[in-house]
Amino acid sequence: MALASAGFGVAGAEEAAAQPVAAVDQLPRGQDVSATVIELAGWVVATRDNQGYPFAVIDKAAAQILVFDGDGKLRGAAPGLFGSAVGDHTAPGIAGLALREIPGRDRTTPAGRFVGGFGPSIDAGRVLWVDYDSAVSIHPTATGVPAERRVERLASPTPDDNRISHGCINVSPKFYERIVSPTFERGGVFYILPDEAPIAEIFPEFAQSRATTQRDDGKHAQPASQ
């Protein structure tokens, strides 16, 4: 996994990236973590945007979720299932609809920074809410509708078939019980990368910092020899 050996560019984040992750690495063999995920996690650690809370960086396009503790140490990485509709919006009033009432176009997993935690739900008991207002939570993969093949989709080697939910994020029961549930027992911050919206629109402060770093790197680059 790329993140296991990649540095975030700041001391604390480099230490996080160097943590042994084999026991909690459920990503398919050969599947890398994007540079954007690595840079965003490094920015969170460097700026303490998580305010000491555990956090997750969630890449919908790659169908990946990476979980970090409050100090930025990587706890685990795993594939996830996401909303069947590609998009970053939350439809108004969607939290008040039954699942069957949600139009297909609105079955999205919204992008953005969310502060969430465990709380009650109407039909599923205590759940880990990513964003209560849009009714998006993280929960273990269920097998209630065999035709949806959620377990098989989660285990597939590519992210191509990981869009199946009504908007919630599904992970394997083992990853949920071992990593997600204990890490976020007292809440945390969730950073969900966009499908379509510009990264600067969803995470403007991160994008500005990223652009500044790139400009500075360009200024300090050594000129090519003639």
C-alpha cells in the first residue's frame, strides 16, 4: 500500500505514515492510495484541522477509507461501498425520506468535512453518523438484499462496482469492529473527497496550502545544467 511508506511532508505525519499497517490493511493487493489522500491527511495533521479528534479520509473514486487516530497515526485502510449515484450534493429533505423514496439521482455520498459520532437512528439502533442532517453513516456491510451482492462488491479487486448504497458508507464487519467503532467511539472528523466538484470548492484551505507549497517548491528547484 502506497501510504505505508509515503511521507506527508511534516514530521508528525511522516511518523504516522511509517506505522505498521499490515494487520489492518484490507485494500486489494496492488491498489495504491492517491497523492491527494496522502496530502490531505498530511495537511490535517500539520494544521490540526481535526482538533485532536480521530479522523478518516474517504476517497469515493477509489472506494477507499483510511482511518487515523487523533495524533494522525494510521489505524487502518479498507475498501468501502458508497452511494450509487455519482455526485457530491445532498438533496434537501433527504434525511426525512424512507430509503425506497430516495430518487436514484440523489443516492449520493456527499463530499466535504463532517464532524460526526455515534447516535441513535430510527431503524438501525446506535449508528456512527458521518453527517446526521443528510442521514449518512458508516456501518458494516449487510447481506439483507442478496441481489445487491454487497459483500462480493466490497471484496472485488477494483472500485468499479463499489457504488451501491443509498448514500451511506459500508465497510467490512471486521474492519468496522476492529478499527472504525473503537476509533470513533467519542466522535471524529470525516473528510470525503469529491466525485466531480473541484477540490478547491470542497476543501478551500487545503487547496490553498497545496498551491502555496507547490509554488514554493518551484521557487527552490535547482536550475537544470546547461
